[in-house]
Amino acid sequence: MTKANPNKTSSTNTFNFAKKMHRLEEITQSLESNTDVEKALEQFKEASDLARELQDYLTTAENTITTIQTRFDKQK
């Protein structure tokens, strides 16, 4: 699995946080009312993958912000 990079600029490789978050919300709502075990397992796996991707993206973004802040503080 590749790490999400908040610095990506290529339109074909852009990480769409909002789209992935929306999909995760859709799956969550579906799981709340789903009684089909096979479908629920499939959706749960997709949701877990999405949650991991979103968390990786946020961690990378947080690290980038910390790096920028550290550089800025050193320039003072």
C-alpha cells in the first residue's frame, strides 16, 4: 500500500480526502441497517481500508505541518 501524500499535485494521483470520507460515511450508514452478512463483511473491509488511507493521509499532513513549523521556528 502506498502512503497518501498531501503534496501530490498530479490530477491522476490526487488524494481526494472529501470523496473518500463521503464514501466512508455512506458505508457506515449502510452497515447500520444492513442485514446481509456477506455484503456487510465486504463493506466493512472497504471501510477499514478507507479509514486506514484517511488516517495515513492525516498523519502525513500533520508531519508536514510540524516540519514547516519547526523550520519557521528555527528562522526566528
